[in-house]
Amino acid sequence: MSMQMNILKKGVADSLQDAGRYGFQSIGIPPCGFMDYLSAQLANLIIGNPIQQTVFELHFPASSISFDEDICICITGANFVPVVNEKSIEHYTPIFIKAKEQLKFIQPIHGKICYIAIKGKLNAPAWLNSQSYFSERIQTGDTFSIEKNNAPLPFINGEWLDTINKHIFHPSPIRFIPGPAWNDLEETSIQALLKNSFSTSIKSNRMGYKIQGNPLSLKGAPNYLSSAVTKGTMQLLPNGEIIVLMADHQTIGGYANIGQIILVDLPKLAQMKNDIHFHWAAVSVEVAQQSYLEIQNEFHQYDKNH
């Protein structure tokens, strides 16, 4: 049985996102996908969807939405004070919305990106095996068909949800693996990176986050061949600023690659507002792998669709 979701008023930069469009970066196609994959997976998990399923990714001001039938949803990620017919609703729990009721978001409290998962399957066009938007944005008047899923809701341990949520919204440290150009940094720049605080710039988007802090410098003026980059790559610009590539990143880069943010800390950076300061911490590949496996194994224990 299918139903319809209606966009009553568009948000500033809202989109559909899933786990991403991988396998095509060699021909220059960005992967796109969730900016904060942990919050997106949680939204799906809580209402019994496959964890990689398409969700609505919202930025503030966010879209206003209604449904033509009763539906169950889950909201995770940033707190934009969601209300249904002007009554506040909770995050990280199944929410039942009646037909024609309006879901709106009032103000940003913390975080930058909010996710809505809808219990069921979203019918939307796929391109190269993914429904993720790239340059597209959700518009006023858009409608989406949803195949409802009436299966029982899963039981999710509340303490575990709190642990994941605290990880996402605890800013420091942002851990990274030193990159190919790490040893080309001046020693003073290495110390500045590891000891001083940084913040994200307002000049940030789904392609990349500019980082504000002490300008860094390289020894001499090394030239680099363009090479493959991915989400979380830390590039050093000629002016000494760091830019971290995010979900809509280009696939080749020629700037100095000084590091790679570990996967489990990318959601922390994605959700970080511009007035939040954080520190960096260099870690090994082994730490990065273990951190990812620990969290993902916990997801798969609850994910009955895995």
C-alpha cells in the first residue's frame, strides 16, 4: 500500500540521501549520500527500516511537510524543534503523524543537519544505484510516494542510542590519520594543528567544510600530482587554511593531502556549528578501523534487515 508525502514549503537546502553512489568515482562522479551517516542510520533503525535506506536530509530553515495518510516517522540529528500541528515532538523515537497534520521545524538549537526516516520505502528515481540528490534540492509542491511498512517496531536500547548521540555531538577531538603530505608540514604547523583549537567556517557546504584556525605552512613549495580524494580528506590550501571534503566532494584533488578524518568522527564535523571549537588528534589506521567496526557491529545487532 502506498501513500503520499507533500512538501508544503521548501527548506533552504533539503535533499534525499541514502548510503551513496559508490563505484563511479573513477569517472568523476561524486558519491553524495548521508553527511552524518550515524544519525541517518539511527533514524532508519529506530522504525525498522534497513539502515542504509533513503532519508530526508534537512538544513535550517527546513521544509514543512504533510502526509495524506497516517504514518510513522523518526527524526534524528540536529534539533530544529520539530512540531506537529504546533505541538512539540521528540527525537530518536517513533512518531505517529495523522493524515493532513503538518510537520514543521521552529528553530535550530544544536547541530546543523536533521534527518527524517519514514517507516516504509520511498519511491524516488534512482541514478547509478542511488536515490541521493547531488545538485537537486527539495522544492515546494514536491510529492513523494511511500510504500508503507506495517511490521512491528523494533526494540532499541535507549542507553545505546544516548551513547551514539553523545559521540556525534561531542566536538573534540576530531581524529584523523596523517596523510601523504603530513611530513611536508613545518614542525610549527604540526604543533599548531595538534595543540590549538579550530572551528568550521560559515563558508561550508555538502562539498567541503572550510576550517578556521591558525594558518599552516609547508616546507618550501612542494608540487603535488592530482590524486584520488574521498570524504574526510583534509586538504591544505595555498593560504594555509584546511578544507575537509564532505559527501559531495570532487573525486580528484591537487592540494596537499595532510590527513584523513576517521569515518566515525565525520558525523561530528558534519554537525558542528560555526561557533563550536574543537581540537584535532592524530591516530593510526588500526584505531580508525576498530572504532568503525565497534559502532557498525552494534548497528547490525539491531538491524533485522541486514
